[in-house]
Amino acid sequence: MITAQQASLKTLELCRMAPVIPVLVIEDVAVARPLAEALVAGGLPVLEVTLRTRAALEVIAEMAKVPGAVVGAGTVLTKADVEAAKAAGAQFAVSPGATDLLCAACEEAGLPLLPGAATATEAMKLLERGYTTVKFFPAETSGGAPALKALGGPLPQITFCPTGGIGPNNAADYLALPNTHCVGGSWVAPADKIKAGDWEGITALAKAAAQLGR
């Protein structure tokens, strides 16, 4: 078991480890370990593997073996997702939104959840439950950095990890906000570099991302 408050303390700790959490959609488990090694070598130890592919759970299991990697499951939607992610070795979960059932499942499983919210009402509901570290999603189509800055006024208790439409050209806008410690993005692990096995190139992108906001 874990409380919402304990979960948020853990996810806040993860958000403070690096300015960018890579959001990974991986089809082939064979690339899991070298990809994780490349990202960790570049200074991005916290990795989100989305449960959008058949290989995702195996990818989590492989990445979890990489020294220094803190691997979580993204696109967690159901209790079954929570149980499968935990069994695969995920150390945290990320959801695009949040429901009472999903929050309860993560709390029961002892899996820290970074729940999603796009509006003040959604964020307030999570705050009522005890969540103070929240994913702002979809960030760009929900008003971008100006919207997130506006939420910080009435909701200073919440720290956000914005995700959705964020890349090297706008990540710094979010990271400059006092209510943002990190962003989520996929640009540090582009599909063409993964397919080519260009791990040095991915490490270079990770190193550049690791310096954002500093």
C-alpha cells in the first residue's frame, strides 16, 4: 500500500532527477537495454515506457536491469495495467488522466502514480485525494506553458510534469515555470535513431536535454 501523498513525494523526487523524462513507445524488446543505457549515459535516468505496444512489458523488464535506470510504465489505464506493470518491474506509473479506480489500484499495489490532468477542476480533484505531483496532458493543445503558468496561481501546491507536443524548441518555456520541475517528451529517442541503432546519437540528444532549464 501507498498513500497519494507518498506517491506524490516519490514522483516529485523522480521529476527532480532530470529535466526531461523520455516517453518511449518501443516495438522491439531487442533495443530496450541499449536504448536505456544510451539515455542513462546522457543524463536521463527516469524512463517512461508506454503500454502501447505488445512488447512494452518485456521492454520494462529489460530496461529495469540497466544500472541507474528508473523505469516506469506510461499509458496506464486500468487495474490490470497496474498489476502487469508492477509485475514487469515498473517503479512508477503514468496516466493520461485519472480515475478513482486507477488511483486506488496504484495505491493498493504500492506503485507511485503520476496522474494526468488538463484542467483546474481535474487538478483540484487530484489535490483533494492527496496528489500534489501531476502530469499536465496534453500540454500544448491544453494551452501550453501560458496555461500551466496560469494554473500555478490558484494551485501553487501542485508540481506539474507537462507532456504532449513538447520538444527542444519549447521545453525551456515549461521548465522556466516555478510549478514545473521536468517535462516528458519523445524527441530524445527518435524512431529513426532507434531503428538505426544510433545509440551515440541518442546519448547526444539526452545530454542536450539534460542541460535544459539549468
